Amino acid sequence: MVQPTKIGRAGPSLITYLSIIGFFAIFSTTISKNPVLPLFSSALGADETMIGLIAFVSPAAGILFSFPVGVMADRLGPRRLLIASGAVFLSAPLLYLLVVDPLWLIPVRFFHGLATAILGPVAAMMIYSAYPDAKGEKSGIYSSATLVGRTIAPLVGGILISLFAASAGLLNYRIVYVAAFLASLPVVFLILGIKEGRASEGGESRVTLGEFGERLAGFGKNRLLLSTALVEMATYFAFGIFETWLPLYLTGIGVQEYLIGLLFALQVLAIALSKPFFGALSDRTGRRAQIVLGLLAIAGCIAAVPLTAAVPVVMAIGVLFGLALSLVTVSTGAYVADVARTQELGASVGALGSIMDIGHASGPLVAGIVIGSVGYAAGFAVPAALALAVAALFVLAGKAGAESAKR
């Protein structure tokens, strides 16, 4: 395991290092896509279909690689993979500066997506291993740090684009990627400063293809792990719909854009402030009840959206949805760490991340089809129904697991 010791004789703790790394890493990747990516793609001549494809390939890297990365972290140790992610964070922003055709943004975005596909499960694995009695609290601190970076990045990116708007050519877009490169420098330096304890060093020099299959099959056979992954999928399925379709719904009923922005700002604030608290609560009182309660709240909030046009009520729904999201997501990863065997922790966390990305990517697409065919009420009812169904499945899986443990 990674030891929760000081880094250096008087240095900061591991969670401090990882939180700072997470802040700069997510700031760097977010400023590279929001709001600059669709604008840069369009300026290069991409049409709407191409822009959508460019936006999709980065999450696709998470879907494909989070699980293999977790398996490799179990076998090779997390530090080597952290260094690999740092190399991608550092080099990827420079590749955007070379792009002159929108087609080249597809491989560049996929490559950039590898950085977070590696960092996410590896950082989680290190936190869960280093703080076995405070998994929820420490992961909540790390998650809040990344959320701050994700929130600030679009503001900085928009300011840079505006400041250089009068510049010739594509300089106002390329300058954003220079900023992304500069933000990646602390990530690399801090990663190099992390020293693993002896117990965290990988004991193997390679991973076989057969081992990937064995770990994936083992994850699928474990009802507790699989049901928890479905919780994560349903949660981010709903979140993807909420963040994509709520602005369009509110605009359609006459809500002003600045109020929509305020709603999401309040939601982000609620998530960032509550995650460490909810994480510590799950450490003390247990995670299963917290996960179920959060899923029920998610279902109620998102189903209630099309039932009101009152701005204060919609604001309250947005904040409550953020709190429910925080309640669930700060508990799921820690619960997986509770259930998984130590030697399979990385694989389990990686599988959780892959399934989460599937939910996040598919939610807006499914809702778009339903909303286009039936309307917003049905579109928001779909994630609510899924959350309720998964909550029931999670409860049943827990009962089955308890019964098998008694035998």
C-alpha cells in the first residue's frame, strides 16, 4: 500500500500533493476543451458532426483505458503510471499548436484523454490505499480540488480568447493551449516529488493479456462491485443529461442565461463544499445507506425539473441535485475500495471509472432521442427511472452479499 507518510522530512502529506496535482491537471485538461475546443474546431473548418466527434474521443479514452490502467497499477505500482500521465499532460497541449486541419484534433484529443484516464484511477487507488480509515474524507478533498480546477478553467480560457480576439489568425485559440501547457508544469514536478512506500512498489515488470480478462471477469462476478459500478453509471447518466439538457429546457421557458449560469455555479459550489463532509460521514456511518439515499434524491430532483417554471424552485433543485451527486460519488469509489481485494484495488477502481464514463457519455444522447420524440418530461423521467432501478438493484445485491457471507 501507499503509505500516508510525509513526502520529505517536512513536506506536505500525500493527499496534499495529490490534491494540488489534481487541481492543475484538471485545470489544464478543462481549459483545453471548454470553451476553446468547439471554437477552435470551427475556426479550422470543422462542421457540427466533426465537432461532436472531436468532443467524444477524449471521454472514449477513459472508457477504453481506465480499467487496463487500474490493472497495471496493481501490478506495476502507481508511481510509474503517474509519471506516464504527467508526460501526457505536459506534451498534449503542445500538439494543439501544430494542428492546421480539424481531423488532426481527433488523435490529439484521444491522446490528451489518456492523461485523465490514467490519473483518475491511479490517484484514487493511492488515496484508498494510504488512508484506509478515511477513504471517503480524503477522496472528497481530492475531488473538490479537481472540481475547483474544472470550474476556474473555462473562465480563464474565455478571458484569454477575449483578450487576444483581435490577434491575427488563430492566436487567440492557440494561446489557451499555451496556458494549458504552463498549467501542466506543476503536475509533472509534483508527480516527480511523490515517493512510494515499499509496499506500494509494483512487484511485476509486465502484465499479460490473460490477466486483464481474469480481472474483468472477477469484477463482473462480484455482485457488490458490479452493482456499485452501475450506481456510478446511473449517477453520471443523470448528470450528463442534467448539464446538457437543463440549459436548453430553461432557455425554452424563458429563463435568462445569467440565471442558468448562476444555477450551475451554485451547484458546483455545493458539490465542492459538501464532498469532504459527506466523505467523512461515510467513513463514520457507512456508505451503502448514503449511496441509496443519494440515488433516491437524484431521481426526485431530475424528475421534478419539468414540473416547474419558477426560477427559485429550479435553483433549489439544481443545488439539491449537486448535493445528491456528491452524496453518491464520494461513497461509491470508497465502497469499491472497501469491497475489493487489496491486490485488485486498481482494477476495481479502473472498472468503476470506465463504466462511469459510459453513463456520462450516453446520457445526453439517450435523452436527446427521447426529448426529440416525446418531450422534456419523458426525457428527464428516463434518468430518474434508471436511478430508482439501480437503487433497488444495489439494495438487493447487498442483501445477497450479506447472505452469502453468512454461509
